[in-house]
Amino acid sequence: MVSTPTPVCDFGWKAVDFDLPGVDGRRYTLDTVRGPNGLLVMFICNHCPYVKAVIDRIVRDTQELKHYGIGSIAIMSNDPSDYPEDSWDNMVRIAREKQFPFPYVLDETQEVAKAYGAVCTPDFFGFNANLELQYRGRLDESRKETAPEGVRRDLFEAMKQIAQTGQGPREQIPSIGCSIKWKAA
């Protein structure tokens, strides 16, 4: 497991469209998941300890962000051949167990992860209403262990600001997580 930090936010970068299958049997695109005030695109997986440490907070924050007009989607781009915990069946199970309030979709070709420049799980991309990137930071100060209750909710606060102003915070702390598990060439 390689710990990989995300790059600095490329403010204004436009979201790339996708068409991916969800664990609920539906297909999802940018237009079907965006909210009136923005969109949170998350690259996550099932096996990563960094994701496991924050998954309950991701569920909480995305649920609350709906009230601010922010849509959310979680994309699983890892190659499950070496990581069976990231299989389709386990994606379905985790989404059900955790009651994901957002679509959980599979990027089997890994083309969407490449188009976004995703590097790790979790990797968060916060877009404004015009689908311009305004946030590429961490959820909170959690790492492989969940941070104590009451810590600053970096992602939530940034997305709330984006919903209200269209602009993300200029100071952002990168997310860190397990590297994306790319398929062998």
C-alpha cells in the first residue's frame, strides 16, 4: 500500500463527462448527478484503510450537502483482480450496508480516473454549478484512523462555500490515501 497525496486544486478545470454503471442497476452521467449548486466527485474503494476511516463521515457530509444543492457520486476505479474486496459484489454490499446517499459506480476501464487525474482513494473533486473545479482537498484530518469528533470538516465547509459563492477556499490541504490500483498494461 502506497500513501499518495493529491495534487493542488486546478481552479476552474472543467469536469469531464462519464457514463458509468451504478450498483443500483442504473447508469450515471454528469447531468444525472450534478446538483443545482455543484457536484462532488469522489474516487473511493472498499479495501483502502483511508476510505474505511472516513466512509461514515462521507455518508454524513454528502447527505447534508444535498440541502445546499450539491450532488455527489462515488467512483470505484481500482482493478479488483488483485483486490477482491473491491469487486462489484462487494461494492453492492458496502453501498447497501452504509446506505450510500449517492450513486456508487464502477469505472471498469479506468478511463474516468485517468481523465480526472485521480491518484488515490479517497480523492475528492468539488465542482461549482458551472462544473468548474473549486476543491481538491481532504475530508478532514483523518488518515488511516478516524480523526476525533469535532475536527474541522474541510470538505463539507468547502462544498458549502462553493454552493453559496461558486468559489472554493484558496487554502486547501491535500487528501491522502492508497494509490489507485491500475490495471497492468
